[in-house]
Amino acid sequence: QVQLVESGGGLVQAGGALRVSCEVPGRTFGRSAMGWFRQAPGKEREFVATISWSSDATYYADSVKGRFTISRDNAKNTVYLQMNSLKPEDTAIYYCAAQRPYGAGASRNQNAYSYWGQGTQVTVSS
């Protein structure tokens, strides 16, 4: 069973910044595209950002484009989501997801991901 462990969530005021991290087991991470998704209360889980295993491709949801940045450090088996200019509507549980090695590549589709973390809460106050 592959364990993905998110950290870095918390409470921040609107306009502030936060970085969430996701650590992934080494044998899975190196050739796996990664993604961040989020689920707000009463809403379905939605795509936020994705990055290819080599970091040569990144995609973002329109709602976060220009404010959020996804990155990864393969040497540390960690993927990051830097969130700037946060808005109350960014409040959600943020989930890290990993594809199987040599999978579909950076993808907005949740079904492309085989492994999920437990989620970390991000709350933005107005």
C-alpha cells in the first residue's frame, strides 16, 4: 500500500499565502505524475494542479491559475503546492494524488491517479 502524506495546511487570512507538501515513497514517486485536488464542504472534489514526473508539464485549474504553483523535488520525494493571494473560496481539504510510474502524465482527470493522501485542511478567513 502506497502512503502519501500531506502537511502544511492551516488557517490563513484572505490575501495570505500557504504551502502544502506531499511526501511520497521513493519507488513510486520518481516516474509518477502528481496532482493536487480539493474538496470544499458540500461540493465534489475538483482538480487544482498537476505536474509531470520530469516537471516539464504543469497544468492548473482556471480558478487558481496565476496564484498557485505546483513543483516537485524528486530527490526529496516531495511535491509542493504554493498558494498565494488566497481567497475564502479556496477553503477546502486539499488532497495529493500520485499516478502509477510511467502513467498517463500530468492530468486533470482524477481517474488517472491510483494513490491518494488523507488530505490536509486549508481554511481562508475573510
